[in-house]
Amino acid sequence: MKWWNFFLNSFDHWVSDYAMHIKVGINPGESGNLELEKSRFHQKSRDCKGIVLRTWQNIINLATSSDKSFEKVHAKFDELCSLHNFLEPCLRGEFGDSYGLQAKAHSDELIPKLQTKTELGKIRKVFRELVHQGWIAEGAEILVEKRIANFLIRDPVPVGVKQFNWLESLNILKILTSRLDLPKRDIEKHFLNKGYTLNPRSLHSGGNPKDEIHSKMVNEILNRAGF
């Protein structure tokens, strides 16, 4: 636990240092030479970014050690991204859409496909529209038959098939899965949340002030897909 606190606190420190550097910006008064101060500013920016990325790399190298460590890293990540706009694109540019926090694979068991009475052709059209709107990552419509089934027999998902990567509000996903008759109890095995593990409790939460707006948004998606 001491090591986790050390790495996360170090990451917090260096991100804050980088943010302060960006906020202060270029100060020509330091030397009276604008070009010199620009050069110093950009060099310090590169140094700060390098330290932030190296610290994050150390964190993700340890992030697969336990579920508890994953939760701590995600909590710190969400906290700092809400404070510093530069952090999310900075980490995504270096580590990809999952920020280096790939969801742990369920390698010890075969995962059954999601069972639904809704026609797969209709679901595929809906997912194609979701991709078009940017609510789910590209290629989702191709994965439909590999992860969803109409029959009652528990057919497993083929090994190596990617998960759906949900990019919008989880409240929208909750409403959508209900409309498509997809069982919420199994959603976390098939969907990622912006590149990393989806918390199933988020799909079982109570009322949301945006429920009515999100419901109308889902209706529009279904209408566009000819549902």
C-alpha cells in the first residue's frame, strides 16, 4: 500500500507542477529576451510531460496487481482529469484510448453471449448508428453476432473477440440495453467504459435527472436505425 501511495502522490505532484507551468506561460521579463524565454518554456514543457508520462508508466506497470489497485488508479485518474484539461489527451496520445489501463481479460472462463429476443439485424443497425454518433468505438456493428445471440443455448463468445467500447454516458447505455432487451447483469463482461473496466453498479443505479433527456436521445438513435 505504501508503494501505491508513493506513486499516486508523485503522479499528482508532477501533474500539478506541469499544470502550474502551463498556467504561468512565457514570461519575457525573466531575461528580457522573448525567444530565449520561449525556448526555456518549451524545454520545461517537454521535461514536465516526460516526467508525467514516466510516472504514469510506473503506475500502469503495477495496475494489474489487484482489483483494488485498479480502483485506486482509476479514482486518481478521474480526479486529475477533472482538474486539468491537458492530462486526458496527453495520456491518450502516449498510451492509447485506454490510457494503458486495459481491462483485465476473463481468461479463466468462457463468457456466454448476451441473450436477447431482439433481432440481431436490428441491433447491428442500431450499433452502426451509435458508431456514427461517436457513442461507441468503431467496429461495434461487426462484433454484434460474436457477442449477442437470439437462441437460448449459452453459446460462448469466441476467444480473442474485442469488447464493445462505450464512449458516452453510462446512463444512456443503461437505457439502451433495456430497450434492446440485453441483460444488465452481464453487460460488464461485454462492454468497456471508455477503454477500461465497466463498473456494473453504474447500470443499476437509481433515477437520474437526465433520464428523460437520455431516453429521448436513445429514441432518436433507434428511430434513425429503423428500429
